[in-house]
Amino acid sequence: MASIKGKTSGKNIQTLELDGGGQVYGTIHKNTKMVDDIIDDVKSKIPKERWKDIVFVGEGGTTNQKGK
């Protein structure tokens, strides 16, 4: 597991590269600044002509606002 330092959020964002080229990013729910950082990171890694092929899949795992 690795991480990126978010320029907008100032947070360390955990990342995980999957076999086959997928990438997983961990965020704090409702932290839109972290989402901006993730989008910037994805754009920096993938050529612009392939941006149309990017799919963002949101996946949640909490049952309440406290993250449990």
C-alpha cells in the first residue's frame, strides 16, 4: 500500500494498485477536497486521450456518520 499527499486537502491519501491496472484510493467520507486530489493524481498518471476510458466506482463501507 502506498499513499499520495493531497495538495488541496493536505491529507495523506492511501492508495492500492490492483493487478490489471486498477487503482484504489481511500478517502474520508464527504471530504470533497480529497476527491479533488484523487482526480488530479489520476489525471497526472493517465494520458489525456485515455481520460474517456476512466471509470470511478464509489464503494462505501460505513453504516453511520462516525465511520463504523
